[in-house]
Amino acid sequence: MKKMEPRQIVAAVVLFLVALAGAGYLWLYGFFNMEDIAVYDDSMPGIFFLDVGQADSILVKSPTGEHMLIDAGKNDGADDLIKTLKDYGVDDIDYLILTHPHEDHVGGADTVFEHFEVKNVISPDIGADSKTWRDVVDAIEAEGCMDITASVGATYTLFEGCKFEILGPVDADTDLNNASIVLRLDYYESSFLFTGDAEKEAEEAILARVGKEKLDVDVLKSGHHGSSTSSSEEFLSAVTPNYAVISCGKDNSYGHPHEETLEKYSSRGIITYRTDKEGTVILQSDGESLYRVSSDPSTPFEKILNSIFG
């Protein structure tokens, strides 16, 4: 066996101590949050709230190879997004949901088309006079995939046991944020609500259109990066989430998430995860219980060991 160099011994000791501290943290963390699992379980679907800075991109990954991508981050993050998706084993995308044409949600979409086969695109019946959106429209046409306009009440099956339903926008003839696609995803007993940048006006319209029952879910993707313009009291009373995930960039110029929103979540006992603090947030479901993956499956433990010992 090759003799370890001093730097390798030090690195191994540090890694052990970090792992030990992390295990202790996760043990305590489990008392207050959903149960953590250290390693991603390929037998369960995963919801990846990707760390794409002050932007949105969410990957839904099935155990049988189907994928849905909700938004695609910003233009300048496209290459990183592609690498991340490939690291997570994505080879094609069954549904690409473009919630609305703002650059921080669709900027990387044209690059996604360059690297993956996209079978279906769903977007609202509203565009934008921007180069970013024109590039996306051109990419959709070049791909020749199914180009679907979001329709409230439309339901789709992603894989066995997993379906999603379009709940908004109720009115696309509005500003771009409130024209965001809002969709509910169910995997047996686990439920998620993805809201794009929908603000209070859209939340009110959706609540009036579909009712409280359709909005009642386990996990809420916080609207508009945790802005105070979203997550109204009435909306949260209907959704009653146990967990909220906020996608936002560290030290962003908008001050997201706003303290008002965080206080609303806290007062309701909603456990909140943030990509600016925790990086990519990965949740899994066995159809009944939700789990949070505490290690990134794109960099498994073996890779860490190999980087130390060669």
C-alpha cells in the first residue's frame, strides 16, 4: 500500500472531524426538521431547488429516468446549470416549465436546448420584448418539441404516481410576475407548490379560481424569491405548508428574502430552507414521508476520498 504523505494524513483527519461534526449537527437538526438522509436514494424521486444565485431553477428527477425542469436560471449561469444537470444524471428533459419570460427564470433555457433533448415545453400565453426571450423562442422552434401554452386545470403525468396540475396564471393579461405559471406536483401523499414570481394579486386570483383544497400542500416554493410582494396571509392560510424553500442569491441587491416574509413563515411554524445560505436544497419522498438529502449526490463520498488519496 502506498505510504500516505503528511498532507494526506492531515486532510484525512480534517475530513473525519468535519464528518463527525456534520453527523452531530444532523442528529440535532432532525429534531426540528424533516428527517435527513445522508445519501441520495435513487429509488425515490428527488426535488432539487438548484443554487443558481438570484434566479430560479428546480429539477424534478424520477427513479425511472424522467425529468422536469422548472425554469433555467440566468444567462450568465447557463454553463454552470448544464454542468449541474449532467452531474445529476440528466440526459433528457420530459417537461421544461418556463414560468414567465424574465431573464432570471429563462436565461439559461436556450442553452438547455443545446445540450439536452427537450420533449415538452410549457409556458404562459405572454412574451417579452427582450433578446433573452427571443433566443428562447428561437430555441423552442429549432427543437421542434411540443410547445404547450399553460392552461389552468390541465394535468400531466411525469412518471408513475407523480402528476402535476397547472393552477395559474388565471389572467395572463397582466405584468410578467403575475403571469407566472403556478403548478402543483403530487407524488402519492407528498405535495409541492411551485409559484415562479407570482405576487399577491396572482395568489388572490388563483385562490378564487381553484379554491383552498387545491393549494393545500406540504412544500411551498416561495414566490418571487421570498419577496414581501408574495406569500400573502390569505394565500399561506390556504397553502398551509410545513416547509418553504426560498431561491435567492447571497447578498442580493433586492434584499430577498424580505424579513416580512420570513416572519410570516416563522409565525406559522413553517420550516424554511434558503439556497443563499444552504446551496442546492434537495428533498425526496417515498410517497408518504419527506426527506432532506444532507449531501450533494453529484459529489459522493468516494470522490472526496479519491481527491485526497489519489
